[in-house]
Amino acid sequence: MAEQETKARKTIAATAHMKKLMADHFLGLDRAKKEKTPKVAWCTSVGPAELLRALGFAVYFPENHGALLGATRLATDFIPAANAIGYSPDICSYLTSDVGAYLKGVTPLTKAYGIESIPRADVLVFNTNQCRDVQDWFSFYAREWNVPIVGIHSHRNLGAVEQHHVADIVAQMKAMIPTLEQVSGNRFDIDRLREVVGLSLECTKLWRQVLECGAARPAPLTFFDTTIHMAPAVVLRGLPEAVDYYKLLLKELHERIENKVAAIDGERHRLYWDGMPVWGKLRDLSGLFSSLKSTIVASTYCNSWIFDAFDPSQPFESMAQAYTELFIVRDESYKEAYMDAWIEDFAVDGVIFHDARTCPNNSNSRYCMPQRMAGRLSVPTLVINGDLNDLRCYSEEQTKTNIEAFIEQLDEKR
């Protein structure tokens, strides 16, 4: 299957530059850990990274490490270690694989970059807009290292984001500043925050443009590309390196579109992916869809780092707005309208819902959404069962059979 992928799905040349950026990011964190300057702040992936950068922290995103554990297929080996100390096998497998890897003293950063261990946090900063698990995950390390933990408790199941929601999140962010100043040794500077938010705005605009390239026919990139190339938007937003990278990537994608270069030659079907990636099976799934001439042109997950609301003239208010507009915290009506728009704009033929066992917050198939969508849009849907990291929840043969049958259904519809 890997051989199929190599032949069918074209490599994006900018990937080499992105790999260097990621190496520099992790090596910089390792230096900060060893030299104890700058201080290291852990941050959830959709958390207030801009505030932390403005205060001079080196920022580490453990969800990125969780994805690395999944992609390298190490996660399943470490989850039992976290289960053994009392963490349920039903909770977030990012949490259990990361904690288990820590307990075992292992990290994929060693093989990738020669880094002995993850960077020890001087402070941990969470935002529960994704789920409550991030707070419990960070609390483990706060107890382990006896370091401060602060965070934002987000509103959930929102239709419209109202002013009182924004005001509440602003107040929570500002309440963190005294602790962050004390840990960092730096005074908060509103002008520096404006600068960082401005860079995040540039980054997110470019990232949206990258994702919107998938609307071209044939699509110049796939979901399996965007799960890789979203990394700078996650771990480097607020830095000029992320802005420069997406300009480079966009130039290559626009050239592909102009020259009608397809990510998958002979593109026959265009699909939408909802839910988390199955990190340990990305290569296999990419090869399967390539062999079926089917391109996943858009996804809910990779859109999580589109923050249109960022405004450097109102940094706190716009950060609060951006991090509260997140898809995962919205109600069913909002989610369905959001997905409908992308499905229409990208000329999607079918939708695949991934029901991730340990990630109910990012699984949208459990309350009849696929059935409502199929009836409303006359778009076929498929639900596959699996998990983001715990491959014990994933049946490769069953998934392959179901996907092949789904593509046959699309063939018949054509």
C-alpha cells in the first residue's frame, strides 16, 4: 500500500522546508530546557499561544507530541502504562499515550531529532474549548513537577458567540497574566501582543488559502497532505517563520492549480473527512484512497486552525472571539451549516465520518448527523470506527472493506 501511495500521491516539495522548521522548533525547546532560558510554557493547540509568545516563553504543544506518538505507532505500547496508574482507556488517547510515554521515559523526538526527553514545563496553560481532558492532562504534569497551571474554561454547545461569552474569556486570559509574568520574569507588553496577534492573523489567512486550494479540480493536495502541513499553524503561529512557510507552500500549490497538476492522478471522487485523523494509519489510508482515485479535498479537523477573528487592534477580544468560534464548541445546527458550505464549495461527492473511540468531542456521527446530512444534501455518508491513537480500536480489514464499498456506491451514483 505504501508503494501505491508513492506512485499515486505526489510529494509537495515544500515539505522539506517544513521538516527543517519543525526540527528547529523542537531543538529550540530542548535548548530552553537545558539552559533554563527562555522559560517553557506548555499550551493546548487551540489555546492562547499569542499571549505566551508575547511574554517571551518558548511554547510547547503536547497535542503535537501526542500526534507524533500516534503517527509513529508507539502510542498503543504506552497507553497501558497510563491505564495502570488509573487513567481510563476510554479517555483521550493523546493524554494516555503521552503520560504513558513519560512514565516509560520514551519520546519519538529522540529518533527524530536526538532529543532525550520532552521539555519540562515551567508553567502549563490550557483551554478547554477542545475538551476537559486537556485540563486533566496538564494537571498530571503540574503535580509531577510542582509547577503552576492556569487555564481558560470555555463555553460549549454555542450557536452564536455572544459578547458576554467573549468578555468572560477576555477576563480569564487577563487573570493569567500575573502568574505568567512571575514565571517568565517579563512584564506584559500590549504592543508586543498586538505584534504577535498580527502574525497569527497573517498565518491563519494563508492557512485558509492553503486549504481552499482543495476546491480546485483536480485538487492539488489532499487531507493527508494538510494533516502534515498544518504543523506550522499549530506550533509556530505568532512567529514570522509560519507566515513565510505558507507563502512558500501557496506558491507551489498555485503552480499546481495553474498547470492542472493533481495530487492524485485521475481524480474520480471528491470526499470530505470529518473527525480526527487515524494517526497510525495515515500512510495506509492515503494509499487506499489513492488506489481508488478518490481525493479527500476538505476536512473539519484541519480547519481548526482557521482564526478569521484575529485583530491586532483588539488582541484580547479577538483572541477570545477566535478561540470561542471554534467548530468543536458549537451546537449541531452551526456544525451542520458549516459542513454544508464546505461540501458545496468543494463539490464533495461523499462524506466520511471518523468516530474516534476516545475523542467524543471530535466525533460528530453519534447523534444522527450523517443521516440528517444524507437526507438534506443527498450526499452519501460513511462512518468508520477507530481512534486517533489507540489502534486497538481500529480494524484495518473492516475499514478497508467499508471504504471500498462506499467508493463503489459513489461509482454507481455517477
